Amino acid sequence: MKKLVLPLAFCAAVALMPAQDEAEFSKSMKTIGKNMNALKGMEMKTGPEAADSAAKISAAYKATEAYWTKNNVTDAAQWTQEASGFADDLAAAAKAGEQEKAAAAYKSLGGTCKGCHEAHREKVGEGSYKIK
């Protein structure tokens, strides 16, 4: 009976991995959305709060990049790399007080969302989505 326990535990762990991956992905996307909304509400995309939001977005995009890469979705992985770079640019400009650079990075960052959402997100209810 002991010989059966380890294979069953392994199989259970493997079966749960995709659900855990999707849960982490969802958490990252919610972090991105929350911080993009915070930035949207800031007239100036500079200062410590803007830099903090941009840094959180960058970290969350790095997590989503790992998800897309693991699932062999190359276009989405590329978009997340670009978005993380724009978020890093925004964080640096926000810290430096460079309003024009911060605004440009914010605009570029927002532009990456639309293409990926159109390609890989499907609405399944009011405010609910699933990955295509």
C-alpha cells in the first residue's frame, strides 16, 4: 500500500499545477489592473506612488510572462516582455519626475493590454473572463 501513496500524491500534485498556474496568472492580472487604474487616476504619472504602481505592474508582467512561456503562447509572452519594459521605463521616469517620458511609457504600456486581451481573453459574464 505504501508504494501506491507516492505515485498518487505525485499525480495529485501534477493535476493541481495548471489550476495553481491559472490562479497565479489571475492574481497577477488583477495586480496589473489595480495598478493601471491607480495610474489612470493620476494626472501626473510621476512621483513615488506612480513609481510604486509601475514597479508592481512590471513584477506582475514578469509572472504572466512565465505563464505564457510555459504554455507556449509566444505572442502573449512577447507582449508581456514589452509591457514589463514599458512599466520599468514608467517607474524610472516617475522616480526622476520626467512627466513626458512617464506619460509616454504609460501610453505604451496601456497599448500592450488591448492586443493581448483581444487575442487571448474571452468574456464569460459581467466582469468575468477566461483565457482563450
